Amino acid sequence: MELRKMMDHTLLKAEAKGDEIDKLCKEAAEHGFFAVCVNPYYVSRAAIELKGKDVKVAAVVGFPLGATTTAVKVCETQKAVADGADEIDMVMNIGAFKNGEYSYVEEDIKAVRISTGKDRVLKVIIETCYLDESEVKKAAELVLRGGADFVKTSTGFGPEGAKASDIIIIKSVVGENAGIKASGGIRDREKALKMIEAGATRIGASASVKIVE
């Protein structure tokens, strides 16, 4: 697959303005990116901007900490879907995971999965920078068991973003049963290609235009 069709063109900064979202959508359409990824507030705006274009709209949920309750994540998901989101990028409850509350984490993912409906894609951000190798494996297992379509490495708001070594670990768990989205700190073509070589099937980046050009 072409690199541009693996890109989620992303703008999640707190101070993002409407005209920047419009620009993001125009760039995604011009370059043929797979999706734009935005905060929930801008989903309807992005959906209107991209109507009739071959670009999906992804919305983040429980972002960036993952520490909202399941009920809040479900409500946020339902609203994003109603506003036109094709894909949901939810953050795993990292604190619950660290507590060893694996059943809660799995059920949290399952609840959002139900809320997306079968026709939409669910990605789960496990925030690899806070996890050791065994935890990355366990998190990937829970994402699979929760019924998600992708394991995603990072929010981009943690101390470290995507690493090829984490992609390899995730791939060893999910195989062909789920996609892998590498995100966080991917600012050039060389790093994007390293992630793909390691097993990533989607790239999330704000520097998408620079990467493909």
C-alpha cells in the first residue's frame, strides 16, 4: 500500500482553531491520506469538510489520559459517531491496567466497541512509553480480547512516542488479527518507513505532508 494511504493526518493540540482543522482536511484530501484524526469537538466540522471525499474522520476518546470512566467513554463515542466519525481512537485506562485490573480494561474496550457499531473502526491507544515489554504484550492481548481493530502505540502527549521495538512486540501478539497504528514523534519519512518495516499498518502524524513529500 502507498504510504499516503496509510496516513492519519492528525491535529490534536488543545489550541487548534477551526481554520486549522479546515486546512488539515484540505491537505488530507489533496494528498489522499486515509484519515484525519481530531478531537471530538471538531468531528462534525471535519465530517462536513470531507463530505464526498475519500478521507475518513477519526475521533479520539478518553484522550489523552484514558482515565475517564467507561460510561463517559461510551457517551463520547456515541456523540462522535453521531457527528460523523468513521473511526474511534480510544485511550486504554492506563492506571487500571497498572493496577492489574485487566477485566476492567477489557470491558472498557468492549463497551466502546459496542458503541462504535460494526461498521466503524476502533483503535486502542496503549501508551507504550509507560509500559515495559511484558506490559506491552499484555495490553495488546487485552485490546484483541476487547474486539478492537487496531493497537495504537501513543497519544503523542506522553514523554515518548512510537518505537519500532514496541511495534515488533505488538505484532508478535496480534499477528494478522489486528492492525497496528504507530503514532507520536513520527516527523519524517525515514521514521515512518521504519515503523512500517516493524509491522505498523497505519501511521498517525501531524507532519504527514512533510513525510509524503
